Amino acid sequence: MNIKEYLKDLIAVGGNQSSGRFAFLFSVLLSNVVLWFAWLLACIYARTLVDIPEGVYTAYGLANGVAFLGKGMQSFAERP
């Protein structure tokens, strides 16, 4: 199945695709791209490997943990 068909199935009323799964994957991928791209730019600007502050990766871990927990709870709620 291609992306266009998958996205079309997500918005269909009677579709069997999980929009929660899409939202979970999107949020985790987005947080990874934002964090590592910002770190890469900081390293290029400083011309050395920059340490990531503890608060940044703590917030990153908590955000991904909340997304994972939310997806897990949603999948249990959908089961009969």
C-alpha cells in the first residue's frame, strides 16, 4: 500500500487503519528529527561535538514515553 492510499484510509469513516498509530509514529519521528537536526546544526556551528544538556534529553525521553504510553493505552481501549 502506498502512502497516499494509507492516508486516504486514515480519514475514511469506516476504515480499519489506526490513526493513533500514525500519530504515534509521526510524533516520535518528528521529535527525533528536531532533536538530532538541532544537535547537528549546533555541532557544525561550534565545529566540535556539543554536549546535549540533561534537561533536553530528559524532556525528549518523557515526550516519547508519554506518546508510547498513550498509544499503548489507546490500543488496549480498542480491544473488545
